[in-house]
Amino acid sequence: MATATAPVPQAGVTGLLRNRVVGKLLLLALVAAVLVPLADARWASGAWPDALTVDFSEQLGKASDWVIDNRDSHPLFLYFFGHISNAVVISVRGVYLVLLAAGWAGVTAAAALIAWRVAGVRLAVGTGVAFLACGLLGMWVPTMQTLALMVVAVLASVVLGVLLGLAAGLSDRTYRALRPVLDTMQVFPAYAYLLPVVLVFGMGVPAAVLATVVYAAPPMARLTALGLRGADAGVMEAVESMGTTARQRLLTARLPLARKELLLGLNQTIMMALSMAVIASVIGAAGLGDRVYQALGSVDVGAALAAGIPIVLLAVVLDRVTAAAGEQAGDAQPSESGPKLWFSAAAGAVAVALAGRFTDRLDWPETWIVNIAEPVNRAVDWMTDHLYSGVPYVGGTADWAGHFTTSVLNPVRDGLQGLPWWSVLLIVATLAWLIGTWQTALTAVLAMAAIGVLGVWNQSLDTLSQVLAAVAVTLVVGFAIGIAAARSERVERLLRPVLDVFQTMPQFVYLIPVVALFGVGRAPAVAAAVVYALPAVVRITTQGLRQVNPAAMESSRSLGATSWQQLRQVQLPLARPALLLAVNQGVVLVLAVVIIGGLVGGGALGYDVVFGLAQGDLATGLVAGAAIVCLGLMLDRVTQPTERRTRKGA
């Protein structure tokens, strides 16, 4: 018996050493034991060493001055960027003039008829009501300005995305080259796209449109490539056996088979373009976003809400119409009456527009405008007097924000900034390598080190503290709601419309209610980030838990496991990939809004970007923007599990 049990400890130690996680930790410990004493001896201070910081402000300032000085004379601007800028301005202005010429009745009728043809009567009525509400709120002209910018940006994004998607879908080499680029672009916060285009095109509509195109094109490219690469192999083989050329196979088989993915890409592109078009108001784009931005700058919640409601309505309408088109794609053969109905819809819209022109009713009547700014501001004033503080037992919203700042945000920020710089890099390397590969860890560490080299170490850690606090709240609340929705059909049905609306709202809009409730500061920025990221976390968690193998659930139930035991020992472990994806998406979405929180007192990197854009200090803004990109890349790599390929027989 003794000889039989003697090898057990040795086997246990051997098994422990062969464990992948333990092996990684031991190797990291060995590397740290060598490098940390060297770093501490060379740079004893815990803060990022000045010797490892590179001041780019002078070079960026010179580059900015050169661009400004040569914008009207250099051939690169005159014959390339200048033509692009002029084309954008002419296109946006042309669409805007067409919308104004159609009048409020013609635009509303056209939108409702398109919705009717695509999605049915109910959505057509909702679309008409949404456009009429924009006019009632006194936002008809800003809505048309935003819509004109959207039309041009979406068309350009779709063309660019389809071209890239075709290249990636038809060529493995191109797909491998584009995939990391698209992955990286999708984790960039929206603000990171504003500064480079401002440097080249200056403030105004061209910069706003081009920033929107760069931000919105990746999902179209990715889904186009996915649809083309996922075409049914049997259908493609049958088409090829008929002697068709590559072009004929593309036009008659691949593209029709990828129709649903193309329409889904259009939906995602439209929603991202609307979100970016609103944010682009910071760099001079007129429209609804500019009204929200100006109102937030003066803390005029009523005016911000009056402009924010049309943004939400526009987002919901565009999302529903394009989503309905995607759901119907390929479900039925096109009917012979389809073209006739489209012709009838177009004729009806033109008739309504002409009627408005002949009766001189193109502009929205001022007497029909409902002023909600004043009552909303009175309600905010009442909240300030009664709910911000002094509420018995529970305090008030300002008290909650203050307690959250002093009890959570400040300790997390001070703790991060108090850590030695090398320990932060070591923590990043450990997390990234445990969840991914050594390439993932190297990318994350280099991204974090680049932040220190840029000279914004403390500001980045301040932003990171807000992200960590917001992610913690988002995951606790999101996992709890997701578990409840996964276990109850009724809860899921009640949550579905709420999550749908929240997921269609642009990032900018979330700042309005938090300013009304909490004022300005870091806590409101965190609150807006939590609300923005929560729907994605809830949806992914619910879907992951519902997709757990029913056989595993039935087996645990037959063994007498309780509901709690099933959740803890079966569902959560089997849903681990989905939960990790929820964490990743939560982190990326939170970062995007925390940065925008610089507009409402969030400070840190977001404030530097806003300051750089507002004051024309592009050096400060570009450095902060680059740091945001690095922070987003690091957070994505730390929270994104990497699939590992195993060899057969291993």
C-alpha cells in the first residue's frame, strides 16, 4: 500500500508544473525577478521615469503649424485633400438642399413610405410619428442637417466597406492582413478618430464626414467578408460546375447568398455613423449633436434633451427599418408587384412634397413647436433643490455621486497612481498572458508602455480608474440581470424592448440624464458609461447561459442538483466564453463613454482631447488621443481570450 501511494505527491507536483497557468506564472516570476531589481535600481521612483518620456509637443506643434500654413497652397492639399473636402461639402449641401426642397411633409411621407415597403404598416406609422416629433420639438432643421451628413457618410462607408469586404472575402491573404486592422479599429473610442482628420481638414463638415466614414466602415467590411467567405460550399460548387467565371459566381451566387450579412452590415454602419455624426459636432458638424454639445457646455439640460430626443428617435427608426430589411432578406422570392409598389411609394412622396411646395408649407410651422426646455429645466431645478441632497435616510443624487467619488473613484485612482510603473506593466503582462498568448501580452505591455513614453501616465491611470470602476458596476449589475433573464422568459420579454432602445442610442445622449441627476464630475461620466455598456453585457450573458448544452443541465438535474448548484457548477462554467466576451465588450464600451465624459467633468484623457479640440491645441489633443488608442488596445487584449490551436494527438 505504501508503494502504491508514494508516487502521488510526485505526480501531483509534476501535474502542477505541467499546468499551463502555473507555467506561465513561474516564467513571469522568473522574468520579474531579473528585470524588476534592474528597473528599480535604475529608476527608483515609482512614477514613470522622465528619462523614458519623449516630448512630442514640439514636433506635433510644428506639424500642425505646417499643415495650417500649407493647407491653401501645398499641392497635396490643393489637388488631393482639397478635392475630397470640396466633394464632401458639395455632397452634404446637395442632400441638405434636397431635404429642404422636399419640405417637412415630403420628407416625412418619404420616410414613412420607405418604412412601409421595407417593414410594414406599424413601423411606417412609427417612422412618421418620429419625424413629426422632431418638428414638434423645434429641431426640424438640425435633424435635416444631421440626416444630410448621415446620408453622405453612410454611402461612403458602405462603398468603402464593401470594397474592403470583397477583397477580404475573395482573398485569404487580404483577409489575414485586414483582420487585425479591423479588430484594432473596432476597439478605438470614437474620439480617437476626430483629431487626425481635424489636423488634415480643419474644423468643419469635411472632417466630421471623413471621421464618420473611418469609424463606420469596418463593420460593413467585416460582415461583407464574413458573408462571402461563408457562402454555401455546395451551391458554389454547383455554380462553378456550370462553367461560370469568377465574376459571374460573385454576382449570381456569392453576393445573393451574403444578402443577410450585407444588410446587417448596413444596419451596423448606419448606427455607428449616427453615433459618430453626433459626436462629430465637437469638430464643427452642425445638426442635432451641435445642439446637444452647446447645451451641455452651458448645463442647459432642457435644451440638451430637446435635441437628444430626435437623436434617439432617428436612431430607433433607422435601426428598426434596416433590421427589418435584414430579417426579410431571402425569406421570400421577390413578387412581381414589388417594383409597382416602390413606384407608387415614390410617386406618393413626390406628390406630398409638391403639395407642400405649392401651398408654401416647406418649413415647419413655428406655431406647432412645443417648448420642452423650460419645463425640463424647472424640473431639474426642483431636483437640485429637493433630490440632490438632504433626502432623509437615502441622501440625494449629488450625495451618491460624492460618496462614489470619495469611496471608489479616488481610492482606485490613488492606488493605481501609487503603484510603481513596472508593477503596472507586470500586472498587464500577467493578465494578458493568462487569458491569451505571449503575443497578446507583448502587445498589451507595449501599448501601456507607449502611454508612459507619451508623458500622460497619470492621466491615463485616472481614466483607467474610471473604466475599472464602471466595468465593475456594469458586470455586477449586468451579470445579475442577465442571469435573471436567462432563467425567466417573462423577465427577458420585459427587458427586450428596453435593451433594444438603449442599444440604439448614440453615446452622446447618455450624458444628458446623468447631468440632470448628478451634475458634472467623474461620477456622472461613470454612470453614463455603465448605462451605455449594460445592454450588451446583459444580452451576451443571457444568450451564453441559454445556449448551455441541455443534456448537461438535464444530467445535473437528474443528480438532484438545486437551481443554484446548476447555475454555479454547470451553466456559469460552460458559458465561460460568453461571459469573457461580455467582459471584453463591457470594457470597450465603457472606455468609449468615459472618454466622452470629459465633456461633463470626467477629466483625465477625455478632458485633454476636449481641451485640444476646443482650444486648437492639437499637440495636447493628439497625444491624449494616441494614449486613448493605446489604453483601448491594452484593455481589449487583457480581456479578449485567444483561441489556441492544439495539434492532433497532443
